[in-house]
Amino acid sequence: MNSETDPQAAIDAHLAAVVGRDLAAYAASLHPDVTVVIPSGRVMTGAAEVIAFHETWFTEVEWTYEVEHRRSVTAAGSAVRVVDVTYTDAPGAAPSRFTMGLTFVQEGSRWLLIHDQCTLLRSE
């Protein structure tokens, strides 16, 4: 299956676009009414605002973004993936970890990101 018809392949392609800083592929994965909540708590709404944020972020070349799968569910025209992310701003910097929940919805034969929620993990 491909990323247009298979929801989990669409999520894989979306995450690969982030890791690869591929703005065109990232933008193509967004629903026009997407909501993104980043770890700082900032809420972005609509594809234009989300793309503008990522356009700036993707130009920064030193960060790394590692994703570890936790859970995937597909049901009734929606698909959810929960992942743990380790993000490092620059080589040698202390990494930050957060859990991210991605919700995709089916639009025709395509699967698009409608909600992205990030939660910082507390150190215990």
C-alpha cells in the first residue's frame, strides 16, 4: 500500500518528512484545518500557520529528531499514532523528550494530519 491509501504509511511518510526536513512532503500531509500543539504549549491552527513554522524550523540544520513507535490505531476514517520523540537542538546539547499523538483523517483516498499534540515528558 502507498501513503495515499494506507493510513499508517501516510503517517510514516509524514514523520519521514519531519526527520528529512522535507517541507513539500510535510505540507502535502496536512489537512487545511490542522491543529498543532508543540511542546512549549503553543497552538497553531490551519495549514498556512503550521507550514510557516516548519519552513523556519526546517532551515535549522543542527537538530536531530528521533521517533520511537508506541501505538497505532485505525478506525472509522481516522488513524492515530503515538510516538516518543527525542529532540536535540545541536550536537552535544541535552536532548528533550516528548510524547506526540498524531491524528489523521481520511479525505477521499488521502490521509491527512488533522491534529498533532506534543507533551513534554517530566523527569522523575
